[in-house]
Amino acid sequence: MFDSCLKCEICYENCYLEQMGISSFVRLPLHDDATGIWNCSNCWTCHDICPVGIPLMDLKWQIQQTLEPPSKYKASLQNILRYGYCLPIEPDDMNPFRMDDGLEPITLADTTIIAALLRIK
Ligand code: SF4
Ligand code: SF4
């Protein structure tokens, strides 16, 4: 899959997560280490900067299809499906505070639309 990788580390040096000390997807072509794959923010820098044109993001998504996501990732997905946000948003809890401040109440997006956007049946 990464046969043409030069091990030049350009992807690593330009991954902002790695520069902050957070393991990311780029460890996979370099060190055969997939532990950071779920931290990746999909900024596409590694994909765009690879000097030999390895389609890193395409490969990342292919690989993720074969892996079990970590529990925190699944929890975020469940929140997105229910609320439209990564974190729980309860309009009944939030709206009294918003209305006290003169703001419009929030409503949640239709979950069928969210599922359709995520291509989840
Ligand atoms: S930039 Fe491309 S060739 Fe260089 S280490 Fe990363 S994946 Fe390999
Ligand atoms: S797409 Fe992911 S691995 Fe690639 S540079 Fe961005 S955060 Fe790093």
C-alpha cells in the first residue's frame, strides 16, 4: 500500500498534529503504526504535499473502513446523529438561558437529513 513511500518524512514534518506531539495518520506509512489514525483531522496536508503523490487520504479512509473505531469516536458519531453536533445539545436545557439573553431558541436538525449526509441508512 505504501510501497512507493520514500520515508522522506515530509508528511510528518508538515502534519500539525505531529508537530504538537499528537500521533497522527502519517505514522502509518513511516512506521507501520496505525495508532494515530483516529486523531487525524483530515486537513489533507500530507496528501497534498507527498512528493511521490501517494493518495494518503484515500488510503486512510480505506484503512479506517477495516478498523473498529475507538469508543469515544463512536460516541461522537452517535451525538452527531442525534444532535447534529459532536457534543450533546439539549434545546430544552439551553433555550431558557438563550431566551434570558434575548436570543432565538435553537432547534435540532432533522436526524434523517444528518444520516443522509453521512450516508448512514
Ligand atoms: S511524504 Fe509521502 S513519500 Fe514522504 S514519507 Fe510521507 S508518505 Fe512517504
Ligand atoms: S490529514 Fe491528518 S495525518 Fe495528514 S497532515 Fe492532516 S492531520 Fe496530519
